[in-house]
Amino acid sequence: MTVALPEKVLLLGSGALKIGEAGEFDYSGSQCLKALDEEGVYAVVVNPNIATLQTDPPRRGRVYFQPLTPEFVAPILAAERPEGVLLSFGGQTALNCGVRLSDRGDLARTKTRVLGTPLTGIRSTEDRAKFVRAMANARVPTLPSRAVYSYDEALAAAEELGFPVIVRVAYTLGGRGGGIARDRAELAEVVGRGLRASPVGQVLLERWVGAFKQLEYEVVRDARGNALTVCNMENVLAMRVHTGDNVVVAPSQTLTDAEYQMLRQAALRAAEEVGIVGECNIQFCLDPTSEEYYAIEINARLSRSSALASKATGYPLAYVAAKLALGYTLPELKNRITGVTTACFEPALDYVVVKLPRWDLDKFARADRRLGPSMKSVGEVMGIGASFPEALAKAVRMSDPRADLLPPAEVRAPREVLEDLAHPTPDVLRCALEALRAGVDPATVSRVSFIDRWFVDALSEIEATDRALAAGRGAPIPTELLRRAKELGFSDRAIGRASQRDEEEVRRGRLESGVRPRVRMIDTLAGEWPARTNYLYLTYRADADDVRPMPSGSVLVVGAGPYRIGSSVEFDWSTMNLVDGLKAEGVPGVALLNSNPETVSTDYDRSDRLYFEEITLERVRDIQDFESFGGVVTCVGSQLAQNLTPLLHMCGVPILGTASESIDTAEDRARFARLLERLAIPQPAWRAFRTVEEASAFADEVGYPVLVRPSYVLSGQAMRVIAGRADLGRFLSEAARVSPEHPVVITKFVEGADEVELDAISDGERVLVAGILEHVERAGVHSGDAIFCLPPRHTPEEVQQQLLSAAGRLARTLAIRGPFNVQFLVKDREYQIIELNLRASRSLPFLTKATGVPLLREAARAMLGRPITREGVAPLPPGRWGVKVPQFSFLQLAGSDPLLGVEMQSTGEVACFGPTFSDALVKALVATGVRLVPRRGTAFLSVGGPRLKEELLPVAERLRALGLKITATEDTGAFLAGRGLKGVRTLHKVSEPDRHPNVMEELDRGKVDLILNVPLSLTQEKFERMLEDEYVLRRRAVELGVPLFTSLEAFAAYVEGVAWLEEHPLTVDALYGTPEPGAPRGAPSQQIPVVPRRKRARARRRRRAT
Amino acid sequence: MVGYPESLTDPSFRGQILTFTYPLLGNYGVPPAGARDRTGLPILESEEVQVRGVVVRGTTPPSHWSSSRSLAQWMAEEGVPGVRGVDTRRLTEHLRSNGVVRGVVDVAAADAPPSDAELARAIAHAPGYAEENYMAEVAPKSPAVLGRSKGPLVAVLDCGVKASILRALLDRGVAVLRLPYDHEVPTRWDGRRVQGLLVGNGPGDPAELAPTIEELRRPSTRALPTLGICLGHQLLALARGATTFKLKYGHRGQNKTICFADGRALIVSENHGYAVDARSLRGTGLESWATNPDDGTLEGFRDGSGRVLALQGHPEGHPGPQEASFAFDRFVGKVKRRA
């Protein structure tokens, strides 16, 4: 059959990474682009996510860094006139945007077809009532449920269905805003929250089936109606935990053939009814004691689960879905992994896959740690093994190399452990192991945890083996026991700890006994057909390797592991750009190591060989023992990979790039300080301490505030700015943050300084500076949470020259070969260096895209010992401004405080470009979901301390001039009024609900459109009452979606942007692209009506409140 | 990974040592001994474990509400030995390139394992696969009518047919006359007219089943609406003068694709090492209906009149997909129209 291919299509991305919508959509979008490119289709990509691979300069197409809202996409449609639009590769964001484009008539007006699953089908999966009807037509049972629009309706429905009920919110990601209600009080809370979170003011009540098994099927279907399921997956923590936070195993482990096929056939019928063309994910719940089942939901698009299923099976779902959307049928497509068999088949797995989420809840002050129907994890990993314990143990180490599944030798009383087990947190599996060790029988563990007995039995086996190792300590470990432990996934370190041995001794012993892992291939066919693939994992339950080592001189690039706070899709971008750079430089073979299924780098055909494995010393050495790589690259995979550098170096593994000694110099505070002194580069006063007393004396000497941190940190873990002596003592003694083994470093914290970063590539002689980035916020906000501006707005030229010179001296002295990043403080035309990272930084994709200079290609040259081809500062095209804005996920993390500080909290970022700073900033803010304040809206200002109040004054005057109403706290209001600002209304505190007008009341009534809250002190220990007050306010602002700023500088920039909008249209331009086959059409600047008129905004909010 | 109780009781595997590519087996245990459905058929595929041995990478303790015993207990009760701890991926690759090979599973005391030489001797002295008469073990000894349906009577030439195939017929409201594989297909039985014929799966080389092929050639048999499945597919082809051959890579698993002439494709369960030569259909009155997209081999045929329908795969699933079960609907529809 010949397919009538469109010439040009529009692909919507998913925007910034947020909880519930992360890097998996860079993978699906990139696969889609690969498919389009193969067919010669011109692809127009809209995605403001600067750190993605899908927004790299395209081979055939154009890229827009614009918000994914109809206001911004409609002008692109009008200018580009694509024949079709693809909505299913950019998560819920793209789907919602597409639905709204259709509702507004933009698609019809521009004659743009939706490719793939038609909109009617999409709607029948998004609207619960339509969904229930569709499933009934398909003879697929659904849970009885009621859609409600108010609390009263909710109460009636809950009483009919019977408590507990689960509340779900229409059109949101990751179950955002939903929850379980066991009684009326909980119902009021959850329904209230859900109605506010829902864009259509609707929530759904359902019978609670938390103890049921939770199963998912990934269905592929073509326009002819050919359909199959690529994979099924089982959620180990049953229905009660959101699948995004669940431990997921593929294929299902506790289903019979009858159950498997019953659900599979239901999934196929459902996909048929909905009219899926491409891919969808269907979720079921199944009674663990009968064959009673219900369909829970359908995602009529690529999803986190589909990315996982692709990696779990080797079946490229997004790629196939894109081809099907273009009109191909399944039998016409080849299985990409085997190259010879058809894509119309169901993969056979001869291994077990375990997905484990990565949570970073400890990074969020006050966040609720309990797992439930709302997703809280920020990333995930996937362990592959020949048994469930092996795959699980791998996944645990993948999620955190220091993590340990095994329970402590000293366990708590069974009752205490069971209490914990009944309320799952990220520690739930470890807790189950602790219960087993405490002597609780497996049946009870299963009953209390809702974890199927099958999985509990597997945990028992792990626990028993750990005890067996401990029992024989002292004596040599019998080979049989050693082999069993390795087959169950024990690391050498875990075996060492149990048997009281050194990790190295265990490794030596096991290699002498011939106990080593084998390299296995994922071929989608379980070996039944000869397939040569490059998708590999290691297992101890195998007798032979499936492949031979790569050609001599090949290189291993270590990836960045799971997405987490501080390490996200930007490092996958660095990893892949370096892989491409090394290939282009003619390296005989480039292998890749990563553990994160949500990435492009784990797409098996992007490198010559993919090891889907742990990023641990033990595993890299295992792989190196087998491959004998000519070099290993650890500088593009974030701090996780970087931390391996000294260890690998000590084990004799050749490191490609900057030498381990240099990295040690940069990361060891004392050595680094000596180097800076020698090079006459200024640095803040600092010292390392082992006792509270010494620390306190130093802080007194340099003066508060001080910055306290341990060495070797990523994303500011456990860093804190301390304002006074009492706080210092308290902070250091709690959780034993300082000890002789773990010294802390105390640095003088420079207040009121600007923070500036510089990214560069060096070959040891020459330096190519990618750019100088200025933070909009003053120092004190983590670099990952700051708004970046390019080029610098405030940093004087002469200071910039000094920074370049300092970077050059560092590069030559440390013989840097590859990427590096330097962070500076600038105050009063003086600079100080605060950090040097000898690895690819978070900002590299932003600079590469803004300048168009392929920085990592140069880095690849440098790392191979070749001279780089450019020097100096990469030029920014004249008239181009770029602004990077962080994306936060505070709404998804119930209770978390949105106050920014030295600990990173953002989950993603966007960047937009324009002819002015304000143009780029406003677009980038809108792209992260920040609402623009309506004309004649109301701002609420609350700023601590006289200095900041002084600085606030001009900003407040500007707001007033823009016609906004100003409200403020008593203090701030009195100050502004005292300085002659007219019409400032004072609102009373949260903690004084009886005094009116009250800020909380006004906020809840939708009468506050913009909030600035800069707390007085940088510490949270002081003034607890007042701080508590402000916390409640900030939290409510997050829940209501009211724009909130906790930094005056960012707020001022926002106000400046709003003022700019009064006079200027926003620009909608592609950043780059290739010529089109037909006549070139550019998108002119457009007037975008992004500022809502006051009336409309308020009416909308009122509707929601009811 | 699902479907091991069904596979182990599938008479097609009679006399074979079965290995599984999935590294874990026994996860959901085994239903109680003698469990039957409402028609009196065993809920698994036959009355007993049919394989002679099982080779797996690992087993796990069972967990399922429908389970009454572990896989190991079941096999011990049935006296069938198994081996675990074998790298079955390697074994699969070996079987893939060498075809089905002869093997031996020996049960011995842990402290007195058999020597390699002893094992080699055991293999050398074992009868060849083709030398054994499986039909004597899997086919019924005498005819019997199944089901109390007053609907039309369908004869099944039983060469080791799976219970699920019989169940698929009974579920569609027909009565089943179960005949030994070499039995004549009567035109009437017990006063009722035989309205259709099904030839199902079974062990062994199709070319060895001369009596069945002869029976299928008889004009009165040829006049019946007929459905062939798996071995039945091959026997019908042979009876009409087509030929079969041994596949380089057998089709075994629950994930096989068959493509129909109109562009539709289905996933089916398959288990066959022989295939019908598509070219040999010429002049037989049969036409190709479905093919395998990977190696182009024949997956189904029909005759010009639409009376004969045959699939190489298993429309009944058990284990595996049941999308092709429309073949039963079509067949029973024809039978009912004729009646």
C-alpha cells in the first residue's frame, strides 16, 4: 500500500519537565522526529524545553521555543500552514493544547488535520462520562463513578458509592489534585482541592479499590484496525499507589494466562472503540481473589508507561506510533530491532524488568512523604535481570548508588514496622524487608502492605540470603552462596557488609571463583529468531555472553541516571551530544551506559552499543573487564557519573577528558582554595570544620550570614544559609551534620551580590567560552532555580573580561580537556569565584542553542586530545536575547514550601528568545505556567527588612503606574504609604483570620492576582510564627495558581515584562530551521492576547470556587 | 511467561522435553487436580502432563487464588522430571539453529550425579521422535459424544486435540463427536447427521498419519464443512495433494503474526515445526488465506467453495491470544446453516 504522506507537520512537545510529565516526552518526540525524517516529512517543532534533544537544530524542519498554549501555537499554525498536527508525543500538555486549538477553531481555520488518534477518540478518553460510555460499548467494565461539580453533589455521590471513595480530577497530569476520602471531612478537603485544580471544574468520585492489582497494557493500533499489545506491566504496590510512584514489573508476574488474555482482549476492544491510531496505554484493576476487573483509564497518547514499555521490550512504540499516524499499517513496518521481522508482533521477554521511581521528597521542606493517588516522584530507573530480586536490587542502586534495600541488622518492633508498612512511603520495600527480618510472617506483610505474596516471597529470599552471608562471616563465603547472592542482585559491597569484608576483597574472591556477570541481549524475540542487536544488560543467571567486545579503541560514555532534582534531561542532552561528537570524530565505537528509561540516550540505536545498567563502580568495572574500552567518559552524566571518576581512575580504568587529579583539585575545597590563591583569583572566606565550636568561632569572625555545606554536593544538598549563632549550632547538631569524618565547609555568604556563570570548553590550551549567564535573582537562589539571562544585563564589561581571564587561567592550570562551568559572585565591580565544575553543566544546552555553536562537538575533540577548532567567546547573534526560567512542581507535592533558597527545587526549565529581555522573559514565564497579571488586577506585597523595602519602592510605583491595585502586609504597606505611594490597602495576616480585610480571604475569593513574598530572614528557624504565616500564604498561592515570587529581582523583572507588553507585541519566531521544500514561509511577529481582561479572569475563578 | 499449565498439558508436546524462554516459571501455581469446566472437560488442555520433562532457568513459589499446588508438586505428582538452573536462552539459540534435538533428563541423588557418558548413552538408546507412536497415547480409543447440545453434530478427528478447541465448539452450541484419529468419519451417529468436521492439533510428523489423511480424502468427508487447526491444517493440505516441509526456525510462542490477503493482521499462538508449502497448493483447489510476514510461510488456506478453512496457528489460544477465534464462529456458522 502506498501512503499519501503529508509534506509538513507540526509536532507539539510537552514543555518543561514537571512531576507527572518528564523527560519521557523528549524520548517520544525524538522517536517521532526520527520517523518523520525517514519519510522526508518537514517537521515544525514547538517546545520551549531548552534542554531537550528534540529541539536541537533539525535535519529537516523548524523549531519554535514558545509556550504550548493555543495563544502561541495558533499564530504558528497560521504562519506555517502544516498539513497535519501530532498531539500524542508531547504528553498531556500537547493533548490539552490540541483539544483547545480545536475548540477555538484554529485547526479548522488553518485546515490542519490531527494525525493519529482523532480528536473524538481523545475526548472519549479524557471526559469520564464519555469514557464510561465508550467502555460499555466495548464490553469493558468500569468502576461505578459519578462526575460532580460541587461539594454537595460529591457528598450525595459518595454516600451512594460508599466511603472510602477516590476523587479524580479531569484533564490533569499525574493525578494532580486527586485523593482518597474516607469520610465527609476528607471529602470536603479533597473535592475542594480537585475542583480548583481541574480546568473544567469537574471531579470524579469512584469506589476505592486500593487493594486490587494494578495492571497496564500498551496497545498499538493502525488505521486498518490491526492491533496488538506490546507489553503488560504490573504495579507491585497495588492500586493504592499512583503508577508513576509505583514499583512496576514487566511482564506481569502474578497473572494466569486466562487473566492476562482477559485484560489483553479488553484492552484491544477498548482501543478499537476509541479508534486509536498509534499507541495508547490502558490501565486496569483486577481483584486479587477473583477475575473481577475494571478499566481505570486510557491515555490516548505516548506516556511515561509507553516509554518504559519501549525500553522494557525493545519495541520502539513512539517511532511506530508516528509511522502509523502517517498512514502506514502495522504489517508494513519492520521491527527496527531485528531489522528483518515485522513490527506487527508482540515482543517476547526472556528477562524481568523492574521500574523504580526516584523521589526527592527530602529536598522539599514540609512535603508529605506518603504515597497515594497523586504522583510525587521526579524520575525513574529500570533494572533488568533474570529474576525479580536481581532486577529489583539493580533498580534500587540505579535510583541511588548509595541506597540499600536490605534492612538494618537491628530492626524495630514488628508493630512499629507494620504501622509504617500500612502507609507506604518511598521506603516501603525496605520497610517490608524490615518486617520480614523482625519476624513478621510473609502473609501478614502481604496483607498489610497490599503487596502480592509473590513479591513478598522474593523479598524473603533476599532477606534470608543476607542472613546466610552474615552467619558465615569470618569464614570464606562458599561459592554456591556467593553465586546465589549475586543472582539475587547483591552488590559486592552488600555482600561485604553482610559478611564483614571489604568490597574489593569480595570482588577479588568472586572473580577467582569465576562468579561474574554475563552480557545479554534484548532482542524482542527471546532468542527465537537470530537478531543482532546492540541493546544489552548484565545478569548472573547466564552461562555465556551474547556479544563479543567492541573494536579496540572504543569509548564508553556514562549517562546521568534517573531524572532527579538537580539532574534532568539536560544531562541526557549532553550525553547524546557528546556521543554524536565522538562518532563524528571517528571513534571506532561509542557505547553508552544509562539506567533511565525516560531518556533518548537509552534509545538503542542512538549509540553503537547500549548498556542498560547501573551507574556504579562495580558495574562499570564489570563492563570494562569485558570490553576493555580505550576510554570512559564521566563528565557529561552529571555529578552521578562524575563521582565515579576518581574511583575508576584508581582501578586503572582510563578516563577520557580532564584528569582525575584536576577534578579532585576542583572538588576538594582546600586544594581548590590553594589553587585560587596561587592564581590570584578572589574567593569568599571559607574554612572546613569538624566541630560545632570551631565553626561557630569562624562564623563570628567573618560575620553572619554564612553558607554551610558538605563537600561533593550536587544541587545544594543539605546546604543552608545561616543568619545567626543559635541557628548555626542547631543546624549542625541536628542529624549530626558535622563530625570528624564528615567536615562541613563554612563560607562567608555575600549578601546582595549578583551571581554569574560561565560555561566553556577547553583543550588544555585554548578555551571556547560558550557564554556568560547572569542570574536575575541575587545570590542565594540555587543556580538551578534561578532565572538566567543571556547576554548579561548588569555585569560590567570589565568584570566580564576578568571572568574570562580567570576561566582561562583555570583551564590551562588544571589542563581541562572538555566542558567546565564556573560560578561567580559579582558585587560592586568585584568578583569572587564560588564553584568550578569540571563537567558539562545544566546550562550547556541553553548556550549551545542560543549561540548555535556545537559545544560538545568541540568537547569531544578536546577529550580525544585534539585541538578545539574555535576560541574566544561564542558569539550570540545580534539582537537575540535568551531567558531561561525554571519550572516548579510544588502543586504536585502536597505541603511543600515554594520558597526558593540554596537547595534546588525546580523539576525542569524552559527558555525563550526574543529581541528584548522582556519579550523573552514573558514568553518563558508563560511557558512555565505563570499567569500574567490582568490589567487593573491586584498585587499583594510582603517584604521583610528595611533594605528590601527600600528596593521594593520603585517596583511598587511601577505597578501602580501600570494601573494595578496594591495591597500589602501592615509593615510593607505602612512603609510604601509612608514613602508617598497612594492607594495601598493593608491586608491582615493569615494568623489573624478575624481581622478584615484578611489576605487569605482575599486570595480565596480570587481578589489577589499576583504575590510577592520575600521573607525577612534567610533562615527559617527565626520568627517561626511569622514565617509559618507566610508559608501558609505561599502554599495557598501555589494551590490557587496565583503567580508567586519570593525574590524581589525576579518580581521586578516580571513587572518590567508586563510593562513591556503594554506597548509591544510578543514575537513568535522559530529559533532555527532548514529550508522548506516549497516556498519558504516565515512566521512574523504576532500580537498575542496573553493578558486576560480582568472581567473574564474573575468570572472564571468564581466558577471554580463554586 | 503465562500459560505453562496449558502448555504442559498440550498433547502436541507429547514425548517432548519442553523448555521455556521466560526465566521464571510456576509464579501462579497450578489449579487443583482433576478440575473440570461445566461441560466436563478438564480446565487445562488434557487430563495429564504431556511432556516428558521440563527445563527452566528458575522457578518461584506460587501465589494465586486459583492455585492449589506448586509447579514442582504437580510435576512430582505426575512423575515428570524437571531441571532448573539451565541457561535457557542459550538452549533456545541451540534449538533455533539445530531444530528439535534429542535430550535426556535424569533424576539422581545429589551425591551421585550421572556421568556425561551415561547421559550420552541414554540419549543414544532413546527411540527417535518419529519412531514413537504418540497417537496411541494421546488419541481416544473409541468415539464419544460430548455435550448435551441438541445443536448440530460436529465430528472431531482427535490426534491429540486440546480441550480448549473442543470447548470453543461446545461454547458455540454444537455437539461434538470425538473420534479416534484413524476412525472413519461417519455420515450419521446415533441417529444424528454429522454436519461438520474439525481436525485439530497433535504431536508428530503429519506425513506419518496416513490413516487420517486417507479418511480426509473420502468424498463424504470432503463434503463436510471443515476446520483445520495446526496439525489439522497440515493434514488437510496433505489430503488434498499439497506438501509439507520442516521449518528452519519453528514457530513457537504466543506472539506470532499472521497476515491475511486483505492486509489485516492478527496475533496468534503457534506451535509448529512443519509448514505447508504454499506453492504446492496449486491445483489442489485450495487457496492461500494467511501467511507469516517474517518468513512468508503459509499460515492458513481455504478452498474455493469456502467449505474448508484451516489455520496453522491456534485460534483457541490457551495459552495466548484469541483474536483468531472468529474462525470458530465462521465454521460453526457454516455448520449451522447446513443443518
